[in-house]
Amino acid sequence: MIRLLPNTNEQVFNIVPRDIPLEGFPFNDISLVVVEDGTSKKETINDIVATLNGNFVSVSVTFSILTDENSYYLEFSKDNSLWFRDKAYVTSQTNDETIHTINTSKYNQYDSGEDEYIVL
């Protein structure tokens, strides 16, 4: 899962796509479809620049729909075919030790001895 910041600044992150050609970098014909989980709010970003960074590919993307404490589905395409897909979690917290949960205050967990269950 990729962690992103909830802003409209350019963000650079590394991915490992399905195929990494050893020549032809940097690519500038990558497109990205971003879909917000739950609302299906969608953004399409074209002409993303991808550069080779060791065993990874670095992409620079400027998002406009990211909101704090939400998750998103990312699907990169190159030459009109699927190149990479992943989930992203958006948070303004930068402490790696903080535990994040998407379900805060969404359910109550009850403990009744040996049987544990969740009531939605």
C-alpha cells in the first residue's frame, strides 16, 4: 500500500510495475486512474513521467481529489494496457509508528469470553 499526503503538491513514490524495460526511460506516456473507496469519486491523470530508480520506477504525480484519512485505488496504464495497480492510504501523519485504521468509530467490538464477534 502506498502512503500519500492530502495535498495538491507533486508527490513522488516508487512502484514495481509488471514490466520494466531497461531502456527508453524516462517515460512520459503513463496514465493513472484514481478512485476513492466508498464514494467512487474518480480522477484521471495523463502524461505522468516515470524514471528508473534502481529496481524501482519513480513516478511524479499531482493529485486533486485526495482527502485525509481515506483510501484510494490506483491503476497505472502504459500503451493502453495495465502497467501497475495498488491501493493508497492518504494521511497527513508522517510518524511511521502510528497505527492507522479506516474503521475508527465505525463498529463496536464486544468480547464475550472465547467467542469474539463484531456487530456492524
